[in-house]
Amino acid sequence: MAATTAASLDAEVTLVEASIIGGAAHLWDCIPSKTMVASSIRMNSIRNAEKLGFAADQSPVDLKRLAARIDTIANDLSENTSEVLEDQGVRLIRGRGRFTGPHQAVATTEDGDIDLEFDLALISTGSAPRVPDWATVDGTRILTTREAYHLGEIPEHMIVVGSGVTGVEFVSIFASMGSQVSLLVSRQQVLPHRDAEVAAALEEDFLERGVKLLKGARAISADLTDQGVVVAADDGRSVTGSHVLLAIGSVPLTDDLNLEAAGVVDDHGYIPVDEFQRTNVPHIYAAGDVTGKLPLSSVASMQGRKLARHAMGYQVKPLDYSKVAQAIFAEPEIASVGLEEADVAATGRRVRSTKVPFASNSRSVIQGQERGFVKVFSDPATHEVLGGTIVGHRASELIGILALAVQGRMHVETLVETLMVHPSLSESLTEAAE
């Protein structure tokens, strides 16, 4: 996004990329996982077909065809992005870049090194899945998320280590595809940084689908056996499965950039930036996962758009991270924007909280998707919408309405008086605002 925005402002732009144009985190993590989510949702729909009035074949998903679809989608998106950049006159170099000075860099390609000089630079090298020192990833039985897209066959028993966003998404994926799933939860609830009601809704769905939750269990080892993999926890418990998936965060990819040559300071691999994405070296910017900010593709894109305009001399309003819409693509989906329940308790401020269950929404009942709710938080004095949480079917799409309300500092009365389609899921937003 930074390259295309800068090019549209008549900058001379060179983009150095060692892997895939469009962002490795985006096209190796986000897009593949959401493609798997789409297939798992279809599987659940087939299983629930009887209550909608018809019988359906419950054949297992063909993982080889799914893997091919993932590759096709990622490659198509990358090629389209490359074409757009080339049409804009952006110079694309397939190689690995590193700094050699404050205004110099070199790109190592298959054909040799290319020396580069720059007035302004952007570091946006992304991140990679974190592998703990107690596990050795073999890509067959012990996996990170990036090995999970090309398994070839549905795992008999998938052990997922990590109950954050990535972990619960993969629990939902493999449970939907027919795997037995065990989830090691190091705390006492999944999604430890979300409010208890949100976590409870997800845990209820997991338990109904036969997922085994090991709460208060922090993994300390993963060992291959003749039967599969044994994962041991620090409380003495262990679980045996056919595969283990490590979903315990990511690490920034900055080790090989030679930041010292440019004078850029890092903090354990992450690059601190100011409100305009500038590093400690004013003409060098950083965006995306390497900054340690919200690790979302949408955030990285907006950072890139804003920093490009700032670098070209335009006045830019800093990104307000408190108003970023986020979603978890499990079943049910979970989405939020602005203030959340945990924030209300932490700040101690007076906040009006209203809630409507999807079980009272006619469209949800028609579709057989009654689980979940909508919460809206507002200021009782000014009536301004401060945030909201949605748990349920299509939450990732519905949150856009609340995101607009938060960004535009809309009053709850405006939401209440907005005539939504009937029957529709969006009606629950106006009802929750009352």
C-alpha cells in the first residue's frame, strides 16, 4: 500500500521483496487461513443441513484440492498486485534487501547484488510464526500455521498449542473438517485478553463439537512417537495426537536487515516508530508487524498509506489504534471495535452497555445461526458510540457498521433511527443501541 500510494503521488519507488509481492504475512497467513475457514464453514453448513429441511452428503473435504485453491488465490492476488505496481511505474526487485548506510541499501538477487540509494526508506518485512525452544518443527507432524495449509489429509487428532486468535481459528477449522481436536489453554479461558462472555460463547461451541479443552496447561514439550506426537504441559498433564499445531505468536523479521548500518534502533527485533511511522532515523519509516503494533493486515495497509503521504510532504492524521475493527474467524465469528467490556472495567468510566442476543433476531433464527449477541457501548452523557462487540454469524461484516459509528463519533440515536433491511442480521445493531 505504501508503494502504490507513493507512486500515485509521483514518487520514484523501488520495492525489494524476497518472497511474495503483496505481503508474506497477508498471503501466507491471513489469506490461506481464511480460505480454510471458508471451507470449514461450508462443512458446518452441510452438517447442519437437516434442520433447514434437507439431507446432504457429508463427504470429507479434499485437502489437496483445498491446498491447490489456497495457492491459486494467493498467487492470483500477488500477480494482480504486481501488475498494479508495475503499471504505476514501481520498480520491483525480487531479492533480499539490507542496509549498507543511512541512505544506501543492497538487494541480493539470483543474478547478484544490486546497489540502491534512497532519500526515504520503508521497512515492512513482516513476521514469522514463533517456534519455542522446546519444539522442533518437522513440517509433517509438528507444525506452525504455515505448514498447516498443505497437509494432504485430514489429521486424525490435532493438538493446538495457543488459545489466542490464531489458535482458536485453527481449532474451529480442524474441528469443522472432522479432526478430533485438543486445545492447550495456558490461562483459564480461551482468548485470555477478551471478556469472559465472549470466551464463553466460543468455548460452548468448541465443547459441543467435541473439542477437548485443557485449561491452565502451558505446553513445555512436543515429542514425536511411533503413534504421532505427545505434548506435555507444566502441570503434569499430557495429550497424544497425530499432529500438533504451534499457534503461539510471531517474531519480527529484522535480523538480516543490518539496521545498524542505517542507524535504526530496534527493541528485541521490533522497530519503535512515532505516530507517523518514523523510526529514530527520520527518513526511514517502518510499518506492519515489525513495529509491534496491532498485527493486522488492515493496520499495515493503513500505516503504509498514511506514511507514504507523510513522506511526500502531505499533512496526515495519525492512525488511531483505539478505533481499529478486529475480527476472529472462528465459529461463531467474533468482531469488535473501539471500547470493549474489559476496557470499561479497566478505565472505571461511566459507560452505557446494551446487549441483544441473536436468538431474538428473525434472520438468525431462519438461518439456524442463533448463537451470539451484539453489545454496544456508549457515553451516557454525550450519547456517542464508543465501541461494540459482535459474536455470531457474519460478525466480521457487521462490525463495519459499528466501526463507522465509532469513527464518525455517531450518537446511538442515529443507529437506533437507521432503518435496516428486514429480516436481516443488521437489525440487531439498531436494537442493541436502544
